[in-house]
Amino acid sequence: MKSYETVLIKPASSLCNMNCDYCFYKDEVSHRDNACNPMMSEDTVRSILNDFLPLAKNLSICFQGGEPTMAGLKWFQRFVEIERELNREHLTSVTYSIQTNGILIDEEWCKFLHENHFLVGVSFDGFPRLHDVHRGRTGRKVLSAVRMLKDHEVEFNIVCVVTDEMVDNAPQVWNYLMENDFRYLQFIPCMNLMGKNGGHDFLSPRSYGMFLRFIAQQWNLCYKRGMPVYIRLLENFGSILLGKGIEQCDINGHCSAQYVVESNGNVYPCDFYCLDECLLGNVNKDEIASIDSRRYEMRFQEDSFCNDEECRQCSFRPFCNGGCKRNRVNGRFRFCESYRMFLEDGMQHVVEVVSNIKSMEKGSS
């Protein structure tokens, strides 16, 4: 039995109540024979839980989409009921998280999320007018949902998709997030649409490098003022400097063994590769061992390492390891220039934060 396992579940498939122009999953599923599958059935829920509850002592269940809340609150309530019913035999420690656009979040949702200790990732691009550029006129609705989550003491973080427009408005983004006391943040670089072999769709490498330098400076200032802000990428850079493990998948520079379950039970090796040619099996008819075997036959993990010679020789490699396979163009990390800009001119902010952490740890020992 493993000590820890994660399964990512898409209960509503790619169904969404928004039409974001940069959505990687909308683009990704357009390359499948069936772009959107029916809502996940109770039989499929039971198959997932029967497969994964015995697999590890600690199981992390993450719901994504599309928009997962479109499966309905009753669906989620029933999922938790079934998990508790089946888990009496295994006593597996289960944690829940959900990534949502927040549009459907109301008082009943908040009560459920709080009572069942869900960690909620809310997609919100900095401030309402900027959010609306790529996500339609939804910024105010999302902000209202976030405030509702706060009122109900639901644990949440803000997930911002970094675009050229966000870089152009970086100071306003930061000030707005701080004014609203959003202190757990993820800044995700906008991904190119599939098949893009050059150029960029929504975010240039140079813009992203400028953004990384800016947020590192602000992050350092917050630590100096005694008001720390959690920024996932920078926390991982700090962890590397401290000699600790890397939590963020793409910094590892290679794919790990993941399980992404679509609403019809189809299993894929990564959220970025839910494609027909990457199908590993189906939880309703295939054993986990068979699914793992298919991943091995496909060499999904083995062929995910960056083999670019210049990349191998780069002194900054420990901080990207060639990047995520989905973010490579012709075998080269698309954000290589971004990381170089940051590591040459912005890394000192991370070093300062790490030095302060070491001093505090030494003082308390």
C-alpha cells in the first residue's frame, strides 16, 4: 500500500458555464472524438472509490473540469456519502479539493465545503475588469463567491492565469489581491493552444519573466513586513534552496504517475493529455494494474524528460529541469527565457526570504 495517492476527477467532463478564450481543456478536448461526456454516474463513483481507497493510506481527491460544480451540489453530497460508506472497510484518510470558477457557489455550497473540509481553488484573474478580458463579464460574480467562502470560513486559494494583459497590469493586480486579503495565490502561466509550434497565444516568455521578477519582489516585501503571502511557484523555489522536496509537478521536469478520471470513467495520465491517444483505460472495466501497465507501455513518464543539450548544461536547470512537457516547443522549454530573466535578476528576493526563514528556524531551535 502506498502512503499517498491523488486522483483528479472530472464529474461534469468538459462542460462549463463560461467560455474562456484561453481555456486549455476546451482546446484539448476539441481534439478528442468525444469532447464532452455525460455527467458521472454513481456506478462510476463507486468504481473510482473501490479502486483508490485500498491503494493508499492517504488519498487526495481533486475535482476539476470543465466546471465541476455543474454536476450539482447533490452529486457532491452523494459522493461524500458513498466514500464514507465504502471507507469503513479501509479507514483511508481522504482529503478533498475542488477547482472552480465560482459562478455557482452559494450559501448551501459554502456550508457543504466547510463541513467537509474542502480546499477550494477559485479562478480569478487579478481584479474584475482584468478578469473579464478573457472570462466574459463574470469578475464581480466570482468576487462575490470568494467573499461568501471567506464568510463561511472555507479554506481557499486564488488561481490567476498569467497573460500579457495581467503583466501589463501587474501592480494593480497585486494591490487588489492584497487589499482583499487574498494571501494564498497561484499564478499559472497561460498555456499555448495545442499544435502551436512557435510564437504565443496569450503570454510571451519575456512578459512572464517580467511578471516573475515583479511578484518575487512583492513577495519578499511582504515577508519583511511580517505579512507573508503564499505563492506556490516561489515557495517551491525556496524549497529547492532549502534542500527540500519539490511539490510542483512541472518543476520536476518529467511526468509523474497520475490518474485523471473523466466523467465516463476513462483514465488519462495527465490533465494536459486527456486525449484519445493517451487513454489508459476505464475504471468501470479495467484494474489499476492494467491502467498502470498501459502508462508504462506508452512510455508516458519515461519519454517526458527534456533531452535538449543546452538545457542539460544550463546552470539554472535545478529550478525548471526542462519544464513541463506540455510547455515545450520543439523539445525546448517555452519559458526558458522567462526563468533566465527571473533567476538572473529576481532570484535574490527568494534567497532573502529563505535566509530569513533559516534565521528564524535557527533562533527557535
